[in-house]
Amino acid sequence: MEMKNNTNLTVKTLVILATAALITACASTTKIDSTPAGATLYINGEKAGTTPFTYTDTKIVGSAVQLKIKKEGYEEFQTTLTRSEVPDVGAIVGGVFALVPLLWCMKYKPTHTYELVALTHQQESPVPDYTQQIAPIKKGGKKKQR
């Protein structure tokens, strides 16, 4: 009877570990950073926080998220982050036994760093100073004879 209990415990443990591995294999995490740091990050149009920011999702292969990074004094930066950057070996091995994990066989790169471009103020054309007085033109002199 004790042998059966040990077997049941082992099977339960294996099922729990396999489920946990499958669930964690679905998630992918990446660090989103900017130079300079402290920029506001928007993910799919919603404010997510400031850089550096750790982003995690459980989306399937090929899924994309829109990133927008804003910081005062810098140009707004937009890009698309696609979950197809790095293969996930654990999900691929799991996919050999059950096809479902293959939906998560690709992950994000561990880090994405974006360099923001400072806004440059174009020099304005010098505005003529019309406040200076112009010397009047003198008339006179010799008249031409005809």
C-alpha cells in the first residue's frame, strides 16, 4: 500500500512540475530601455511606465505589440516588438510531445535598448531690424541742362 502512495505522490509531483513548466514556457520577458533612461513607455497606446521597464506576456508566436517612447526634449520613438526573435528550446521540446507548446516556441530578446534623438532647435533666420533710421536721401546738386 505504501508503494502505491509513493507512486501517486510521484505522479502528482510530475504533473504539477510539467504544468508549471508549460505555463512558464508560455511567458516571454524582455527589458525595454532607453538612452537616456526615464522615458515614458506606452504599450499598444496605453501608458505602461518609464524606462527601464520589464515587459512580460504569454502571447503566441508572431504576436506584436506597439511601443512608443516619449521624453521631453527628445523625438518620439515608435517601434513594433514581435514575439519571433529568439527560439524557446523548452517550448520546442514540449512541442515534440504535444503540439500546443509550439505556439510559444519563440520569445523576445532579453533586452531592447532604444536611443532617443534629442530635438534640435533650428536657428531662426535673423529678423531685419527696421527700427534703425535710414539717412534721408538729399536732393539737389546741379541740374542737367538741355
